[in-house]
Amino acid sequence: MHSFCLLVNSSPVDSSSAYTAFRFAESIIKLQHKLNGIFFYQDGIHNTNQFANMPSDELNLQQKWAELSRQYAIPMQVCITAANRRGIISQQDAEDNDTTHFNLSFPFESAGLGELIQMMADSDRVVQF
């Protein structure tokens, strides 16, 4: 058995890389390997935007990532700096800036690169998409 960490850098709408990452995560679980967590970075943070309104005939990756996390207790960490630059705001950031609007919701959590480094150190394999 191996332990994995996934690094998702791709937007859910610009290429198939984010979907490939999701399918890879499902495969890790199906094969009974350990998935230590998923870190969303660069344009990959768009996978975590709860305000994204996907057409009914398209896959909603934000929803799928959230379901995967809830079902298997997989940490879903979002780079706070990359997220804020791209308009993805956590509830805590919204409160800190005196606004009620936020679009990063559970199970996604803001994290720094230190958490990514720790997750990588705790994993046998790191796969980037």
C-alpha cells in the first residue's frame, strides 16, 4: 500500500486535468491505497468555488470533490493566497474583511504552503495535475 498526496493546479473548465485528478483520487481509494489529502493550487482553486453554476448536463467537479471528501474523510486544502487572488474567499476571510459573502465552504479549508509541504512529507507519492 502506498500513501498519496494530490496537487491540483488545473481549472475544472479549461482542461480535463482536474477531472483526471478526480478519477485518479477515486482509483486510489478503490485500490485501497491511502489518500492523505488534496491540495488545490494556482487555477486548481476554481474547483472549490461553490458559486460556480455548472449547466445541468456538465459534471460539477466542486460538488464531486466535496462528496469524495465527506464520504472518505479526505482533507481538501486550498492555497489561501492563490484563492484570494482569484476571488475564492473563506468564511473567516469574509468575516475578517467585514463582509458576509464567501464562496469557499466545507469541506474545503484554507491552508498555506506549509500544509502542502507537510502533506507531501507524509506521503509516499505526490501526483500533480
